[in-house]
Amino acid sequence: MPTIRDLVAALRQRDGVEAAVVLGRDGLLIDSQAVPGLDAEHVAAHVPSILQFADDFAAAAQRGALQTAVLELDQSIAVVSCLSADAVLLVLVQPNANLGQLLYELRRNRANIAALV
């Protein structure tokens, strides 16, 4: 059976993926692989505040819990995917990466990925 480490490694090997980070909802790093110079632990520490605002928005909109958030940055795209009540996946991709395929695969395999955590 694959492990979290296998998942992170497979995501990181995709074209255009700069980082794959599995973290707790508290922002603590579980596992990661990233391009040199990117501090995955520092980045992970900022994800809980994004989740809190997204959860607040979801509650106000009355549309259910957050599943995935996509943040377009100047030099990258951040995909934040809630795997379980305790675990989150963050994937940073280059702007020219095949984002649609990544989102499709994350959505299709969410339950399998969550089972690894």
C-alpha cells in the first residue's frame, strides 16, 4: 500500500509541480517535497489561516464544507485540498502547468489520498 511519502513524491514528479506538502490543520508539516529554496514548513504554517477564512465563507454561503481552494499568485498557483478533518494537501504549481488535470485527479482520488493520512 502506498504511503504519504509515496503520494508526495508522485505529486512532486508531475510537470510544473514546485511543492507537494501534507500538513495538519494546525499547520504542522507531516511530509513534503519542494524545489530548493522553498521552506515548506514556513509555507505550511500559513495554510490554517487560509482554511479558516474559507471555512467562514463556506458557512456564510451555506454551501457545505471547503473541499479545494485554488489561489492564483503572481509566480505560482496554490491548490489547497482538505483530505480529512485533520489533514490538508497543499500543491504549488507553476502557472503554465496542467492545473485542470491536477484538480481532476485530486478530486477523483480524494478518498484514496485521505486513506493514506
